[in-house]
Amino acid sequence: MKLNTFTLTLDTDGIALLTWDMASRSMNVITLEVMDELEKVIEHVVVTPEIKGCIITSGKDSFSGGADLTMLQQISSGYEERVKTQGKELAMAYLFEGSRRLSVLYRKLETCGKPFAAAIHGTCLGGAFELALACHYRVLSDSDKTRIGLPEIKVGLFPGAGGTQRVARLMQTGDALQMLFKGEQIKPAAAKAAGLVHETASREDMIARAKAWMLGNPNAKAPWDMEGYKLPSNKVYSPAGMMIWPPANAIYRRETSDNYPAAKAILQSVYEGLQLPMDLALKVESRYFLNILRSKEASMMIRSLFISKGELEKGARRPAGVPDNIFKTIGIIGAGFMGAGIAYVSALAGLNIVLLDRDLEAAEKGKAYSHKLMSDQIMKGRAKSADRDALLARIKTTSDYKDLKKCDLIVEAVFEERSIKADVVKQAEAVIGKNVVFASNTSTLPITSLAENSSRPEQFIGIHFFSPVDKMLLVEVIVGEKTGDKAIAAALDFVRIIKKTPIVVNDCRGFFANRCVLNYIREGHLMLSEGVPPAMIENVAKMAGMPVGPLSLNDEIAIDLAWKILQATKKDLGKKAVDPQSEAVLDFMVVKHERLGRKNGKGFYDYPEGKGAKKLWPGLSDLQPKKLDADTLNVSEMKQRFLVVQALEAARTVEEGVITDMREADVGSILGFGFAPFTGGAISYIDGMGTTVFTALCKKFTKTYGNRFKPNALLVEMAKTNESFYGRFAKDAKKAA
Ligand code: NAD
């Protein structure tokens, strides 16, 4: 049989080995061709008497990342055209069959009458793990690199090729729902303990194990196709089921605020599917899947969190023609909170670090942070002590600038003070190589002005990390007026090596992320002054899709920092540039009550020592001469205020040329400050409702709440024709449509 994406061999025992290895790709993915060939193979196995069964494995270092999401999007995008030519009913039928092809194919494999097994090494995710679930036997390699999982929820989808049905028939319902909701990757031992796979074995042994099973089980059937099969958590309508479903519904609402249709579809598919025989259950799952595939949330999330994020990570914004940088040693100046974190992520990526501070003790303190983080990993079983030793050996501490001599890149993270930064630039440039790029991690000082201290401003750039550095995925690369392509390429190469997602932003006060997020925090302050109950401010923000409320967030980043930024803005730009109400709230907290946030245990919340949960500070009441009754407040308008005030700032950054690529605004807003991911990001939020509606909303809010909601000229112009940001600005309009 001629196959492109697989090879099929038969051994003398009659066991076929189907090896998946797509020549054109570094990772196997499910494409139309893969589906066609898998179908051919199943049919061939069934009609060939010499074949007793078939083991599916991968010829690559990983099994597969799952379905090609762009293919899934294409399936749903042909609908409108077909409606025109064939009518709605036929178009929908076509779409339904197309979107469930994988599900039908896997069921065909499962019921073909001959045993199939999967022997899996490396990553096996999404549609690929659904393939394994449809096999009658699953062996995982016990390697550190092996992970299984169904992460579809992370891009607004859900496992629609039988995943919800098979997982819920293998595991207790509660565990199955958790797995589907979280989309986490699961290690071999945990997968075995959960009953998701039958066996773990060494990579070398896994095919032999699958074969041994197969030779003893010539007529394999899935458990749910056998007489007497019982659901792991008993029937849905049973006393046990009643213990599961009402809380499951409540947990779903608590975790999603009903913002994620895919999460709801998981609940519905499992709830309805478990009451039906498998074939019908799969059909129910397929119906929900098509709905989700066509949802705005899925298309926005796929675009931002899968396609755009992937493109940015692969260097979409890297200047063409600059050769790849080979970095061996990175110099980090300032071993405080941020410098220590940057040293850790860089050393983790295998780079050598020279960590410099004012004295050796301070530098050692910074290095100790890496010791702590690695020790935490060891405690969690994610690293070995040899890994920690090796990582620490890569970090050299010093207080002597001469040690920076051989560094290939410098990242500065000293105090946020112009004079100190200027001095550091001079000292470093006196020793480093002529072509070495110097990056500042400043959070507020414009890069163009800092570059004035450099004798090579074209090699001066901002690399703005977010805290905590080891957890936050985004890095803003800030381009000053004189920054050259070589420096941009160097910054992007570095960010790629340390496995973060970069966005390239032109220089301005607050850059991109902080500008938007400070507006969110300020909206929380203003609601407080208006008399909105503090708990309601926090909860409604989460209902809008933000990961934490504005008051909590301000506590985390420090209230005195927000106060300092406000004072600096006032000093530089004048009184009108800051909101007097927000200033009054910050004065009250910082100056009057020394409530600085989590760092001193006192902020908008009280942080009890020990393990007690934080509680909103009762003293906030003194900030509210007028107190509004929660029942009279318009929750949907409050939710919109939180998102609109950030999205509007994003629109301003586009008009000012700070953001030039819409993908970066969207990815940056989700990864940088958690902007409601289901919207696809701050710009997709505007495009999603249309610039006409968004601008009208801004105008309405301007009347009620003030000029901070005034739409900028660009928006007003675009609103006239409901022009979208992606339509107007995307480099590749077709890709973004
Ligand atoms: P920090 O106070 O924790 O650390 C600063 C470190 O710089 C200290 O260890 C200090 O000893 C050292 N230092 C000061 N002067 C020095 C000199 N002349 N030579 C060598 N070392 C010197 O501060 P941080 O929070 O790590 O912030 C550092 C930089 O990162 C600032 O520019 C800040 O704006 C920026 N930043 C901070 C955050 C954040 O959340 N903290 C986020 C993004 C960016």
C-alpha cells in the first residue's frame, strides 16, 4: 500500500506496525491526508487475513501534537459559500460530516473487529491522544519526555473526536471532567494510575509489550462495547450521579463565569453522552463540537493563542537578513528580584550567566533564588539534584565589571533610577565587545532616553520582563528611536532561547502592557470611589474574564509602585495626565495608611500571617462617602467598563504606532496581563463586537464616566465603516480575516 505519512510493515506473527512519520513536518499532525491514509490502513487491516492486529507508533521523537487547527478552521469557513450554492440545510449537513470525520474514523477503528494498540513515546496530545483512546490497548514509554493530554480547551475547543466520551468511560466522572476542563499534560505514571493507559514500559520495550498483549487478544473490543460494561461513576441518574452533577455545574460557573462555551459543551457532552450508547453519544459530542468550532470564542482563541502566538515565537517580527545570534554567556547586571529571575530562566535554557551586583553578597543572593526555584522543582519531582547543581554551575556571581568581557548580550535590571542606569551602561560598555547588544529591563523609563547614555544607541534596546519571570510567558522587546535591526534580532533570539513569547513594541511611556493594565487597576480605584462594594469590584472583574480583580492585582504589584508611577506621570506630563480620584485612593492607601500591598501584608486586602486567607480591608469603607447598593448596580456595564478601558488603551497604542502588529496586541494582552482570553485579546475584543459598536460604547461611557473613555480619532474613523483592526492593519489580511 502506498502511504505518505505512515509506513506499514508486517512481522512474521501477523502483527502490523504502522509508523507515523510525516516527512515535511518536525511533529506529526492530523491533516486530511493523515485521515485518508488512516482510513485506508484500517480497511486494509480488516480485509487482510494475514494481519492479526495493528500497533500504531511514531517514527519521530514525539508521537503527535494533535489535529492541525488551521484545517479545523478551514472546515468551518467553507460554510457561508455553500449556503449560497446549496442552501442552509445541505451546507450544515456537509459541515457536520466534515467536522466529525475524525470521530467517525476513530469509531471505525475501534469497532473494526481486529485489535489496535498505540505505543507512545513523547508528546501525544489532542486528536492524537483521542486516536490512542480509540485503540484497544495503550502503552506509554516511561520517559520524562512522554506526556498525554487533551489540551483543546486552551484554544477554546474541546476534544471532539470521542475524547469526552472515552475519557468519561475510563475514569470517574469528576476526574474526567477535571482532565477535560484543565487540559493539562499528564505524565506516564499518572496516566497509568488514572486508567487512561494500560501499561508503561521503556521506549525500547513498548512495541514488544503492545505485541505481547495483542497476541493474547485477537478479538479486542472497547470495554464499552462489551456485555455488562458499567460506567466508572455509575449512571448519571443515580444517587452517585446526583453527587456529581450539581457540584460540577457549580464548579463550571465558578471557574468560567460562563464565558467559555467549550467548557460548557464538555459538561453537556459528558452529561448527555453518558446516558447513551457509544455511537449516539459520539453523535451528540459531534453536534456540540461543530457549535464550538463555529463559535466566535474558538476562532478568536485559535487565532491568538495558537496561530499568532506560534508565529511570534517563531520570529514573525525578526528583521530579515540578520544572521542568527549564537549566545553562550549572558551578562545580567542587578541581581535583585528581576535580575535573579532573568538569571534563572536563562540558566535553565542552558546559557552561562555572569550575574553582577554592587557587591558579591548581593549577587550571591540573586543566585540563591535559582537554588530555591530548582529545589522547589526537585520537591515536586520535576528535577533532580544533579540538574540543580548543573544549573547553579552555569551562574557566575561577581561585582567586577571586567567579568562581563566575554558576554554575548547584556541585560540590565538595576534600580529604576536614571543616574544609576546611566552609570551601569557606561561601566559595561567600557569592557564588553564592540558588537554586543545592551538591553534594559526598565519598566517605566523610555528606551530612547536611556540610550542617550550609550555610545552605541543602535545596539541599545529594551527587554521588558514581567514578574515573576519564571512564570510569566510574555516579554516586551522595546525599540528605541535609534535601535537597529541587529539589536531587535538579538533580543528576539534571546527570548526564543529562554522559551518566552515576544512582542515588539515601539518606545513610549508604559510601553504596551503596563499602559493597558494600569487603566484596569485605575478603573477599580474609581469604582471604589463611586461607592461600589469592594467585593463586587473584584468579583465582577473576574466575571468579565480577568484572572484577578483590580484591587488584588494592585496589591500584588505594590500600591506604592502605582503611586510612584502616578507621581512621575504628573511630574512629566502635568496634572491633567492623572485622574484625581485615583490619586486620592492611592494617597489614602500609601501616604495616609502605609498600605503598600501584599509586600507589607497590608493593601486593599489584609494578609494574615501564617496560612489564613486574605480578606478585603474593612478600612476601605472610609474611601466611600457614598455606598451603592449592590442590587442596583448594572453588572454587565461594569464588566464592559473593565474590558473597554483596556481595549481602548490598546487602540490608542495602535494609533500612536507603539503597536504595529495586531497579533502582538492580542497575544501581549492575554499573556502579559490576562486580558479575558475568550475574547482573543484586547484588539480582537474590539473587532469581535465591531468598531462601530465599540466606539458607540466608548461614547456612552464618556458621558457617564468621563473622558478616559473618549474614543481616539482612529477608532472614530474606523467606526464609520465598521472597519476592523485586523482588516486595516494585518500584514497578511487574508491570514487574519
Ligand atoms: P530590585 O530592587 O529587586 O533589584 C535591583 C538590584 O540592582 C539590586 O540587587 C541592587 O543591589 C542592584 N543594583 C543597584 N545599583 C546597582 C549598580 N550600580 N550596579 C549593580 N547592581 C546594582 O529591583 P527589581 O524589582 O528587580 O527591578 C529592577 C529593574 O527591573 C527596574 O528597572 C524595574 O523597573 C524593572 N522591572 C521590575 C519589575 C517588577 O515587577 N519588580 C517588572 C519589570 C521590570
